[in-house]
Amino acid sequence: MLKAVTSIKNKLISLKNLNSKISPDDYNIIKEGRAEILFPKEETVFYNPIQQFNRDLSVTCIKAWNNLYGPKAKNNRKTVIKPSHKRANEDSDSDDQTSIKHRKLEDGSVQVETFVHRKPYLKILEALSATGLRAIRYAKEIPNVKEIVANDLLPEAVESIRRNAQYNNVLDIVKPNQDDANVLMYRNKAQNKKYHIIDLDPYGTVTPFVDAAFQNIEDDGLMLVTCTDLSVLAGNGYPEKCFALYGGVNMISHEATHESALRLVLNLLGQTAAKYKKSIEPLLSLSIDFYVRVFIKVKTSPIKVKDLQSNTMITYHCSNCGSFANQPLGRKSEKVGKKSSKPYVKFAPASGPPVNEKCQFCDGTFHLAGPMYAGSLHNDEFVKEVLRINKEEHSKKKEFEGVYGTTKRIEGMVTLAAQELKDAPFYFSPNNVSSIIKLQVPPLKRIVAGLGSLGYQSSLSHAKHSCLKTNAPWEAIWYVMRESQKIDFPDIDMNKKLSKMNKNTAGYKILSKMNEWLPKEEDSIAKENKNADEKPKKDYGEIDYSRKNNSFDITKLSFEPNEQSNKVEGLRHLKMVRYQENPTKNWGPKARPNSS
């Protein structure tokens, strides 16, 4: 009874607001995308202009997801058929509209073109909508949207959503709703109401909303998740809070902490989804300014849930030199039955640890990070579609001229994400490594060429400028960094340099002990001969995240440009935009709005 009264009351208030005239003079009008938002002159609702990149990217990603994995493959499907006596809509879906166009060809025959116009079908939930700007942009910029529930707990925010939806003429699509986000989603679950897309963009951590969201999303649905609490996810001062919120610890005081933040969020999402026999696939995962944003596809798949253990890891990172090794929590391998000869997948506990009690390079102490997600952060197919839409549609078509102000930054950041190595969690900074061993910083292309000559791959990272991701072990990294000095200083005397260094520093210990843990030249030759005699073993796709494989051939080191270095240098010469210009002085996360 109370629920019915509340529903009627909300409808009466909505009708009253619909009939009331809006005076734009009473508000500051903010234009973003195709939306115009009436922003109160007295700030009672949260709005952050720097998040335009987030919203532009979200629109692009939703379009890409809908093209690739949405309920219907294409917005408008055009097929050409031969003339026949069949009715035009006989083979089309009952909820679609079909139109026919006859075209006379040069040979005199008539060609019939059938156009299937899709009726709106996408259902979107924006659980924490604030001004309603994001929901209104989705309604005006994304094709085939049937309904967007724009929810917020604050009455002022819901009034803002309703007012702005009315001002933008999208009240038929955007449905303002005042409720606790979790209460709304659990109520929807009870009513068996689900959404194709759920956008969670809270102020702070997303943790309180994740469980309800997974129970509210359609199979193969898209979930967009933001976390702005990077002081917890990527900072040095709150490991206990990070563990409490995300079930793991970040890489404290390490340069790769922003990637560990992404992996902690993905681990939270994966662990929560698994409770409901669902798996997640990261489509695009980005560390942006003061927040992280991930786009994941959610699928009900008990078989895929079994991969969760082998896709979860902890990381040992040295507090002195920054070297790290990853330890998967499970192992997945493909076996062949002895009797049936049929392949099957076996899951087993992982063996470890991948490190000794002290760091073998500098005798430093290891810190533990994780558990966190260990797999790939991006999906190649999805990333290519995002770049295509951004380039061919948003940047070139006249209908989108002036709509998307951050296309260059989307291109730059997503292009960098697309070329990142999949099997190399985390990155290192050559600047930081050089400062540890007290040597001059070599050019990135030289480091990549050196690692490439030893048989390892390298790529840039979107998360931090001038950093490299590589599948090379740390033995190879230290060796390449040391040997590269001989290019700039052919007469360098390492023994003399060591004599001037403090023996207690990490740099001294690394350089003085390097010959002890480097592969010997004779070992490299023996291994090469052995490998030539051995039959190749079948590779079942297992990835060595630990970086324990240090058996490289030091005699093959070369700093001549190669395919790896040319690729990295080519990306750097593109001068891609990764950072947005400051729109205002001292921009960044704002304080919570004052609702009193």
C-alpha cells in the first residue's frame, strides 16, 4: 500500500514539473555533447567538467559494445534481396519496422532493397546519476535506447535530472528515480527486471554497489565502473582500507601502483560475479587522471568461473630496487586422457613462491600486493571498434561536429592501451631503474631494442608516461640497462664506478653481483644445442607471470633498431594526446555537494 502511494505521489510530482515552465535565466547552462544542462547557480548537485572525457569515452564504448555484442548485431541492417512474392516483413523480427525501396538497374531489372529499422531496445541503468548529464547524453547520442533509469538518492539531484530531461526533450527515455541504488537494484531483481548496461560512477569506491549490480544485468551485458578513491587504491597510506574494500593490497610505493589499482578493481568484480556463476571479461581498463574506469562484459558461465583461480595472483615487489615477481593462485593445464585420448582441462594449486626470502638482486625486503586480477586488461576486438567509431564517426562525420571534445585524447589513450602486452602485468620506469644503479637514462628505443635482441617483447603503458611493459625477466632488464651505458660511454670503467658507490645501496649490490646471477655464455650455448635436439612441446597457452625464466643468451645482445623498437618509437612519434588540458585552475576531484 505504501509503495503504491509513493508511486502515485512521484507521478503527480512528475506531472506537475512537466506542466511547469523552465526559465533558463535562473540557471547556468552547461553544454556537453548533445546535452544542455541547467546547472543551479547555488551548487547543490555534483558536476565535474573534467569528466567529459569519461562521458565521451563511455558513449563510444557503449556504441562499440552494442555493435559487437548487443542484443541485436546492428542498429539498422540493410539487406538486398531478389524480387519475390513474399511480404516485405515476413522474415523480419516482429518488433522491427521494414521499408522497401525499388531501384532500377542498368540492365533493366529491378532490385529490391529491404531496410529493417530497429525499434529501441537498449535498457540502461545509471545508478548514481547526480545532474543527469550522463543519462541525457546517452539518450541523445546512443542509438536504439529504449529506457534509461537515472537514479539518485538526493531529492535535489532527482529534481535536476527531471528538469534537465524535460529541457532536453528526453523524458520519454530518461526516467528520473529517487532511491538508494542498492535498494533499487535488489527490488529490480525481485521483479526480474534487468538492464543491458549498468553504469556505476560513484563518488569514491564502487564496492557497496557491485553485488546488486551483478544481479541486475542481462547476460552478455556491459558494466561500466569508476573508482575515484585512488588515495586508497594507489596510495601509500591505507593498505588496511584497500584490503577491506577491494580484498587486496596495492603495490605500495611502487611506480606500477596505478595498474595494480585496475587489477584490484577487476579482482573485486570477478570475485563478486563468481558468486552468481558469472564471469567477467575486461573489454577496456584505463587509469585516467584521478580515477580508474573499467568496461567489462558479464556472462553467466559456470565453466568460465573455474578460470578465476588461475586468473588471480599475488605480487612480490622489492621495497629497494622495485623488481617484482607474480604468483598465480592456481594452475590450469590441458591434459589428454590415457584411455580415451580426449583432451580435458585440469585445475590445480599453483607452486611457489617465485622469490627467495630476500631480493636476489639487492637483498631488499619483499612486500606483498594482491590478490588481484592477473589476465589481460583489454579485448582487441572491442578496442579496435572503439578506435573505429572514434575516428570514422565521431571525428569525421558532420553530424558529430563539435559534439565530442576529447576525441584526440580517446585516440591517444586507447591506442596505447591497444598495443600493451597482454602477458606482462605491470611496467617499470627506465628513469627509476637508472636512478637506482646510478647510470645515465638511456633512450626508450635503445632499451626496447636490447630486450628485443634477447627475445623479449616490450610495449608502452597507458597508465604512466615513459614506462615500459615487458615479458623479460629482471635479470635481462638490469643487464640491458648496464650494457647500454657502453654506447654513450665506451670507455666506462664499472669497477671504478663501483668503488665510488655506497656499498649499502641497492645500486651497488645489483651491479657488483650481476655476474653471479647472469646466465653464463657457455650455458647459453649448451642450452641452444639442447633445444635444437629436443622436440617442441605442445603449448597449452599457460602464461608465466612469475618472470622466473632468466635463461636468455647474453651473446645475442644488440642495440641495433629492430621490429620491437621501431614499433615503440613509431607510437611515440605520433605525439598522441594522453592528458587533458586543465579547464580551470586547480581542477580535480571536487568536494561532495551540500544538500542542506
